[in-house]
Amino acid sequence: MHPYFTRYNFLLLFCFFGVLPLAGQNGLRDLASPKKVYIGNIISIGHLNNPSTFRNGEAEANLTGEYNAIVLENSMKMSFVLPQNEPANIHDLTVAELEATLQTNAIEIFLSRPEWSDMRKRGHAMIWFNQAPGWLNAAGPAWTGQQVFDFSRKYIMALGQVCGDRVDEWDVINEAISDQSPGGQREWRGGTWYRRANDGSMTDWGEATYENYIKMLFVWAREAQPQSRLYYNDYSIENFNTSSASKNRFMRDKFKALKDCGAPVDGIGFQSHFVLSDMVNSAGAINLGFINSVKASMEDLDAAGLDVVISELDIRICNNRRDEAFQETAFREFSEMALSQPNCRELLVWGLRDEDSWITQSNTPPFDGCQDAVLSEGADYAPKPAYDGLATALMGLPDREEYAFNELIPGNGAPADCGGSGSLDPSITSVNGPVNISPGEQITVSVSYFATDDQDVFVTFQLDSDPFTVYTEVVTDVTEGNGTIDVVLNIPESTPPGNASYQYQTFITPNGGSYNTRFSDLAQTDVTVLGAGSQAVLSSLGPEVVNRGDTVTVDVTYSAGENQEIVVWFQLDEAPYTTFQEFRQEVVAGEDQQLSAKLFIPADVPVIEDAYQYQTILVPIGGGWEQRISNIDQRDIDVILGTSVDNGTFGGLSLSAFPNPTSGLLNLELPAGSLRTNYEVYSSIGRTVQSGIIQKGIVRASLDLGSLPAGVYMLHLQRGAAMGRIRLVKE
């Protein structure tokens, strides 16, 4: 008999007797309860702060009615918890002193709200290379291995003090495996703020290798949260693979070895961000090979005593390649398989409804063109076929008496000796250039890098798909250490116009090397070359620092046809791209047109550094993200508590400041002029920390910033009516 025969006949009886469809029955949490499994979802920032009014209360009703497990989408990540500025003498702080600097209000709301008291709570995430505050990304690579170990321990212990016994499970470290496999061998992720944890030095906790560092993270997490289950969490690790180049093989080998070495790893989080066309064919039939491949990984981990949680499930439809109705099959087959395994008792969906899902909101590859990834949609959170698939899977599970999690692993708290080879790899850490350019134009691309010797940084302007034709290339020699260079590229007159067809490909190599000998690479894709009659947002510029309650001006330059409008959003610059304010205005047709968008910064926007953007799109009137003709964003906007920085339009005074970051002297180059230049250095909360005068006629000057604490600052200069401003980092 087919294993689903009984279930299907059961459902046929439902239909025959006219019983309500699955979506009209009890919530998922009620279906899950007798099966002793947890079905969960996320809480966004807006939902957390105002659950009764957010989405007219529909989000809260959906969450509490359908789910028995919850996780904060963003508010427990390091950029939301650590202070905006690096604490003074950070390496001398005790755990209690570091805890006193943490922003814990969101965590307290999450853990103490009565309406969520009966839900299983997941902490996401203790340590992550992404969504860390800007000062940590800037300072961490210059720390010693000992300092990285010590800071990580104190931070985890401080989180434990804040959370007490109220968090049921934690992602201890998130996404630590690289997406690259040089020489056919997968490796740990490089280029992170914690990269010095792998510098090979000796620390109080053993040699600084990634293996020893990750072992100690779990040891400290067990000490800080002894009642919590501890997980490693990652994407693209679900499908069983024996190749040494695969992320799955690397994950299974490394975490089984770490567990044997004394790391108290209780399990692995399968993020499970899947594509529907990988799971069902064009007729909607399930791809059993896909399902069985994930099952094989779960069985392998079970044999090693490791649990699995499906931690961030969504199944997206890309470029309309599959019918939304087919999600019923995909969610049903995958969920029933996963929750039938003896080492899996929990499944969390990543998004309450399609419109707010990070998949729908994403605007970069590989998620552009993808949508409809979760269970519900619309203002009333109406259930979709995907919902029925999960509900059916739950009904098909046997009733159980207990959740049957494995016993918590105590681990071995001794200094780590788990292997690994401590070394630092050169890397490109960021690349930023204009997204709309014209043939014959000269442009500047800013590249940040980490070099371990005298090495070369290549920047190419090329097609971003096969055959990757290179139109221009610049090679810059760099010296050991962290740095940022501005690379000038001349775009050939003969470059064919193309919408989102180009990229700036950047890589670092040994001196005299080439792409085949690169240490690492990073690209900025979706660059448009404008042709005659091109319609695009050409630039969108607003203040980089805003205060709650401000009305800010974003100046937009565009080329547009008839019956179009500009939309500007003030929003988070990473998933879930929560939008806090929207401006929309019909535009004048023509080339190189301009308008000023006024955006009000709400008084309840969370105070966060480098977390926001102005996202500007050109669309047909009434259009949205999916109908955009062109778009551009300005990222890394700070929201602060108060500022005396003039947020008006800056211009007329061109300047450069270097080195940036700086450890002491900051050199300025100014245009010649007959007026003196006044300067002020502001902290990121708007406090003047240094000021002075540069006399008229001086075009080169140096500022001594050696006495300032490490952090992010604004240098503001004014000469008559002309102004200029540069954001700088003091190391």
C-alpha cells in the first residue's frame, strides 16, 4: 500500500461530506500538538514593537493562532544587540560591563510578552559574520586571535545573563561555511569580522583555528545557556553529497568531528530556502530524489547523535516557472518526510505571509524574480495551498506521547585541540560603484580588501553572464593589511547599452597574478549601460545620518518616459527590507530630470547603525517592485537618537580624506580657495568631538584623531556657502 493511501482517502472523505477545507480547521499548532512537534514562524521588528496594531493585528492573530514556536527575524542579531559605537577599552571590559552596553529591549519584549509565553523560543543568532555593527566589521580584522576569542566569550556570556533560562534553543554560529571550494575543497568562510580567530596564534583557549574557535563558542554557549539546545545553522547544506567540494559534506564531517572533540553541538539547522521547480516537475509531481537526498542527510546526522531543525523554511517560485498550487505537494512531502525522522521535531517557516517574506522583498540575485514563498498571503493572511500541504503533513504524522529530543550534550570545556590550520586568507570585502552608467563615462569604483602581503587588486567592468566579456580592467598594487581604494574605470564608447547586464568583478591575487590565481573575488552585479531613450534612476542621494522624527530630502535624478512615477522607500537594507516610509510622485518625461523626495523618519524607527537604505525605483504609475523599470539604492544609513549634524543638501566643496580607516592622522585634500575652511568632527550620535579652522589657500592639511576612541565619525567642512562631508572610521 502507498504510504499516503490512508491519508488521501481521509481527505477524500472530507471533500465528499462537505467538511471545511484544511485552512478552515484548527490552526497548525493544534494539529502539531498531539504529534509532539513544533511548528514556528518569525516576528519582524514592526510586529515585535506593536503586535496589536501591526498589519491591523492580523500578523499577531496569525502567529498566535497557527504556531507554537517563534524566532525573532532580526532583533537578536549582533547589529541590533551590540552598541552603535565600539565601547571604550572593549578588551578590558568584564562580562557584566559588556552586558551593560547591550541593547536588550527587543529581547526582553520577545521573552516576556504573556501572549507568547507558551511558545518555544529560538535565539537567532549568537555569532554571525553578517549583520554585525559597522565598528565590529572595521575593528575585528585588526584584533588578535586572543582578542577575538575573548570578545566572543564575553558576548555569549552577556547574552546568557540577559536571557536567563527563557530561550529554548540557540543558533550559536550562523553560516560559517564558505560558498567557495578552491581546488575542489570546501572551506570555512573567510573575510569575516572574526577572521583572526584563524590566525594560528596561541590563545588561552588553544591555537587560533576556526575549528577550535567554533568548539569554544559552543562550550561558552552551554555555560551561558545550560538549558538551551545548541545548533549550527546554514543554507544549502540540506542535500546529501559526498564530494569534498560540497557544503553538505563539509558540514557533516566538521560538526561530527567537533562533537567528538568536545563541542556541545546538539544539532544542525537546515535553513531550507528551496526553489519550487527543484521540488516538483512541470506537471506538479514531487521530485523524490530531492526529498530523499535531504532525508539521507538527516539520517547521517541522526547516526552521529545530532538533531536537525528545519529552521527557515520557504519554497519560492522564481520567474513563474511553477504554479502556486504545486506548493501544496512540495510543503506536504517535505514536511512529512522531515518531521517523520527521529531526530527532527521542529519546523519553522521564514515569513508569516508572502508580501513580507524576505524572498519577495529581496532585490538581488539569486532571489530577484522570486516570490510566493510561504504559507499565507493578503491583508487577512489567507492560507494558500502551501498551508494545506503542511497541515496535511501534520495530520499524517502519528500521535506521540513526548517530543523525544535527544539529551543535551554537555561538551568538554577544556581548551580546544580540534585541529585546523590557522592562516589568514586575502579577501575582497566590498565593492561599490554606480549602477547606471553611460558609454564613454569615467567612473569610480570603491573596493575594500584585506591583503596578507604585497598583492594585486583587479577591477574589471564586464558582462555579468556568459560570455563575461571584459570591457576594461584596472590593476592596483596594494600592501599588507586592510584598506580601501578608489579605482577609476573608463567605460568604452563602444560598450553596448544593456539593462542590468554588467558587473564590476573584483579579485585579489598574488603580484602579477590573474583570475586563475585569485585568492578571493567579489562582484557588484546588475549594472546598466544607458543607451538612447534609456529609462532609469540615475542617482538617489540623501543624508547618511538621520534622526527619529526628521523629514529628510532625497534628491533623485532620472530619465523616464510618459506615465511613470518615482517611488522612494526608507527601509532596512537587508532582509526583510521592512519599509518605514514611502514617497511616490508622477514624473516629468525626459532625460536627466530631477526631483526632491521628502521622507518622514518615524519616531519609533529602531536606532541602528548602517542598517537602512533609500531604495528608489522608476515604475509605471501605480507600479511596485515587480513592475520596476529601473532601481537604485543608497545603503548604510544610520538612525540615531539625536544629532547636530546638518542633514541638508551638501555640495560645492569637494574633498578627499585618507587613510580611511585611520589610526591617527587623517590627511585632507581641498580645492584652492580664498576663504578659510571650518571643520568639525562629529560622533555617530551627533556630538562634536573636534573642531578647528583650515586657513585660506591651504589645499593639504592633516587632522590628528589619535585621541579619539575607535568608531565611526562624520567630518563636516564648510567654506562660505559650500559644504562637504566625509564618513570616516577611526581604528
